[in-house]
Amino acid sequence: MAGRLLASVDEAAESLGTNALVCVECLRAWTEPDERWRMYLTDDDPPEAIPYCPDCAAREFDF
């Protein structure tokens, strides 16, 4: 499933015509420089950095 999510992120970035930072959950692009996003590393070898927008990061990781 992670592979499909990453493919969706790549597709979203490609549709913007750049290598934009795109949330892995909601596919929203990071367009506000003052907005703080979170990057989490996977357990893969080598690890991949996975971006989360503030809303999705809070929903997924804040308790």
C-alpha cells in the first residue's frame, strides 16, 4: 500500500510540474512558506522521508 501512496504523491507533484512537497495523506501541495510540515522517515533501507501537512500529521501522530 505504501508504494501506491508514494505513486500518488509522485503523480500529484508531477501534475504541478515540479518536485513539490505533497502530503502523503491528502495530496495537498506545500505552498505556504510559513506553514510547518512534518517529515517522517520510513523503516526502509535506505529510509524515505514522507511529508505530512499539519492537519494530517496532527490526525495521524498527535495523541
